[in-house]
Amino acid sequence: MANTSSPAEPTVDVVVVGAGFAGLYALYRLRAQGLSVRVYEAGSDVGGTWYWNRYPGARCDVESVDYSYSFSDELQQEWDWTEKYASQPEILRYVRHVADRFDLRRDICFDTRVRAAHLDEDAMQWTVQSDRETVTARYCVFATGALSTAMTPDIPGLEEFAGETHHTGHWPHDGVDFAGKRVGVIGTGSSGIQSIPIIAASADQVFVFQRSANYSVPAGNTAIDARTRARVKANYAERRRLSRESGGGSPYDAYPKKTLEADPAERRAAFEARWQLGGVLFGKTFPDQTTDPAANDEAKAFVEAKIREIVADTAVAELLTPKDHPIGTKRICTDTDYYRTFNRDNVTLVDLRSAPIVAIDAHGVVTTARRYDLDVLIFATGFDAMTGSLDRIDIRGRAATTLRDAWKDGPRTYLGLGVDGFPNMFVVTGPGSPSVLANMVLGAEQHVDWIADCLAYVDEHGCTAIEATPEAVDDWVAECNERAAATLFPVANSWYLGANIPGKPRVFMPFIGGFGAYGNICAEVAAAGYKGFSVMAGDPR
Ligand code: FAD
Ligand code: NAP
């Protein structure tokens, strides 16, 4: 790789890849620490997920007041969220506001994809190659996102389709006009379930191609009134404290009993109250819902009865009922009128289990049963989650070992933050951290704070490098696996396990022990002088 600057003089202290919530906070925090930082972002603006996912109905499923930065109380006080679950445009406006308010843009290279990052072991520097330039840095921070590499299935004939195709994760900036069109949507995960009701309201016809049904609960979105807003702002510090101690990174009161300790009427009332309130926390109505199969069956039965109650056609209701995963073990979806949408005359549920897609041709989608003529085809088919964006960068650590090779049997990290053989390299909300199982904005803040403190420690001790030890990585991987095995999560063919990507190793990727517990472990590791990391003294230059 061509190097445009002397290895003895790194171009910057830190290269950060990605300008979503995580990369922006990394820039803010590391710059405040006196480090020089350069951020590379493939998109044309900040926002990450909220820059790319502009499909109709895209909104967060963690409450907006929690799904936002906590690092600046001034920011918390001055920003007014308008809805309980903010829409994509509002979240993007917020992220842009943060970038401007804290003068972050001047250190971000937009429209620039990082292609490679190679360690120079002698100089203990990273050489980072992007579309724009090659720079050197003491540290590399990958804030590349856990759900940032869209996955379009390899269906024969896709390129022949004469109509428009779009992926929810790469939505055109000027929107898509569905009026009078025949629209096919492949995929019924969170993105499909959020967008289908809105597409159906304007399209002529919608064909929903479903391979696996998912559990969805009402989002329960509402406008935030002035009183609620004032109450949240007056108690923000306490709210954030509760979030940091919680299992999922937002305030939450578990029902004080296990599922089967409640009698049937009490149980139903508890589920009904959560259903009426709306939101993903339905999946945690009782504390044992994703660990005890009998408890899970109760939650499933409740939601399945709701599906039958809402969907008029019993055969369609049956198809919309998930067949093979415990509720909550695939990300529970939240919706506004998803099930009701199947009562519309212009919406058809296509069951791909009984008649799989065999091809796409110029006119539309061909299943083993028939052809569906379409004007627009939407892929709501998800992402190469957690490792996809890292995997697409040629990352080479000690002895030129590639990260791809080091992770060929599944990702291996210590705390999700460090990898043995890759000194001075950090991953934000990567595999081995709570990441996608928790509020990811607070997760990114917690990671970035930990990384920033770690770099300060290295400098204060006159050291040059920090690297996870192989033993610490082995132990952490074992701990993550053990914790996952004690739950029902590994039963589901989910993207948490890489099951949506052909050939991807089946490893449960996130740390499932809870956001608060994880934060405590990270804090203990730091307090013990970065236990499990080797901190290398001396100046290699
Ligand atoms: P991202 O926002 O994904 O940003 C990563 C950035 O890195 C991207 O902009 C990408 O272009 C860039 N990048 C990647 N590779 C390269 C490269 N090689 N070179 C240059 N740039 C690169 N989480 C929640 O906690 N609550 C929610 O309600 C929620 N809702 C979601 C809704 C949708 C539709 C999706 C897809 C995800 C949602 N998530 C949610 C997860 C969401 O991804 C995170 O909450 C959060 O936005 C991630 O921020 P990030 O900065 O870590 O990553
Ligand atoms: P997803 O959950 O992975 O769903 C993808 C869907 O596409 C699944 O129904 C899948 O079916 C289907 N699919 C994939 N390949 C297919 C193929 N070859 N043929 C037919 N169907 C196929 O993706 P997503 O909906 O984009 O959501 C990903 C994650 O992003 C979520 O779990 C969540 O964490 C986050 N998200 C959150 C929100 C929110 O509400 N805030 C919204 C969107 C996304 P199978 O199940 O059979 O594989």
C-alpha cells in the first residue's frame, strides 16, 4: 500500500471509520482529549443508519428521549423530540444538529470509503487507505455500524427486472412514488413490517413475499406533549442512570414475578397492559420470557391470539403466525397497523414456505406456484449484521493476519472492543458487546468513553500500544457463548447468529448478559489497569 507520509510521523492520532451516532461521538470525545482525529464516511452526510434507511415508516423502536446522546445536558435540554418513537427524518435532523452544534464536520471526509487498514508493527501505526487518500494513525476506531451492510439475496434474474428495485437500507433520497403501482416487498422483518402498511396506503397492489413470519407488537407511537417533555427533561440524569443500569439501555420495570408465578388472569392482564402501551418491551413483559420455554409459550400464545383477532382471513392469520422461533429471539418488531393491513383488498400475502421464489424476470417475481407482475420490487431483506462492514475492509494486524481470517469461524473479541493480534484497534458496538440487543446510542457512548479513557491511560503511562491478550479473548468468547446458551436465543435462525447470510459461521454474536452488567465489567477491566489487555511500553520510533 502506498504511503503518503512518513511512518515516523502519523498523519493523525486516530482514524475513525463511520459517521453515524458512534463515529460522531468518537470524534467529539477524542478531539476533546486533545487528539487529532480524521473520520471517513462512505455516505454524503452524517447519520449512518438514519442517512441510509429512508424507507416509508422508518423510525426508532427505543423511545426517542432515550435513543439520543446523553453526553451533553445542554443538548438534552435544547432538543425537543416530537414523537415517542421519532421518524427517520427527525432522527437525521437531530444527528445533523449535533454535527453542527459541536463543529464536527471539519474532520469528516464524506463520500469516502475506507478500503484497507494495515498495521505497521515496527512503527506501531495503522496505514489506512480510502478512496480519497492514504494516511497513518496511531489508533484505528471502527464505528462502521452493526446494521450497515445491506443484504440483497442472490436471486437468479434480478438484473433482468424492468421495474424499479430498492433496498430499505439504501433508500433513494427523493423517495419512491407507489401511486398506481404493483409493488412487491420481499422480507417481513422490522423494515418490511414498518413500511408495508404505508406502501399499501398508496400503491395499487402490494404482494408481501414472506419466508418467515415474525412477531410484531403495536409501536404505540404518540406525539410527545409539553408536560411529558418537561417531565423527561427535569429528570434526565436519573433516567440516564436507570438506562445505564438496565438490561437493554432504557428505563424499564420488569414485572415483579416470573411468568408462571402469575395466575392466568394476572398474566393476561400483564401482557395486555404491555400490548396497549406498545413497544419492544413487550418482549420483556416477564423477566423469564426468553429463558424459560414454558414462559415464552405464554407470551407467544397471547400475541398469536391477537393476530387471529385482527386479521379477518383465518388462513392469512395462520400464515402470519410464526412457526419456528420463540418470541423475542429474533428482534421483536413494532408496527403501526401491520396485521390490519392484510385486511385490505390490495394486499396479498405470498407464502414462500409453500412456494419459494425461483427467479426474478423482466416482469416480476417467479415462485414455484406462479409469477407476480410488478412495477416496483422492494428488498426488506436486512443486513450482513455485526461483521459485514468490517469484513468488507481489508484489515491486517500482526504478521499481516487479516481480520477476516482471524474471524473465519466467527468473530472473536475481548469485550467486543479489542481483538488479539490487532493492537491499537477498537470496534464500537461490535460482536461480543451488547450492541444490537440494547439502546445503541447509549451503547456507542459507553464504548467510546471507554476507548477514550483507555487511550488517555496508554499516553499517561508513556506507552505506545494496547492489545487484547489471546487468553482474554478466549475467555470472553466462552463467556458470551455460555450466556447465550442459557437462553432461548440460539434456537432461532436469526441474524444475531449470522443465519441470514449464506456461509456465515453460526455464532451468536452479541453479549447477552445485559447492558448494565456489561458496563460494570468494562469499568472493572479499566479500573484494574486494563486487565486482559497488554499495554506495551516504549517508543518504537
Ligand atoms: P451506523 O449508523 O450504521 O453508521 C456506520 C457508518 O459507517 C455508516 O454511515 C456507513 O456508511 C459507514 N461505513 C461503514 N463502512 C465504511 C467504510 N469502509 N468506509 C467508510 N464508511 C463506512 N438501534 C436502537 O438502539 N434503537 C432503534 O430504535 C434502532 N432502530 C433502527 C432502525 C433501522 C432501520 C436500522 C437499520 C437500525 C436500527 N437500530 C436501532 C440500529 C442502529 O444501527 C443503531 O442504533 C445506530 O444508529 C448505529 O450507529 P453507528 O454509528 O454504530 O452505525
Ligand atoms: P431482517 O430482520 O433481517 O429481516 C429480513 C427479512 O427478509 C426476513 O423476513 C427474511 O426472512 C427475509 N429474507 C431475507 N432473505 C430472503 C430471501 N432470499 N427470500 C425471502 N425472504 C428473505 O432485516 P430488517 O427488517 O431490515 O431488520 C434488521 C434489524 O434492523 C432489525 O432486527 C432491527 O434490529 C433493526 N431495525 C429496527 C427497526 C426499528 O423498528 N427501529 C426498523 C428496521 C430495522 P427470514 O426470516 O426467513 O430469513
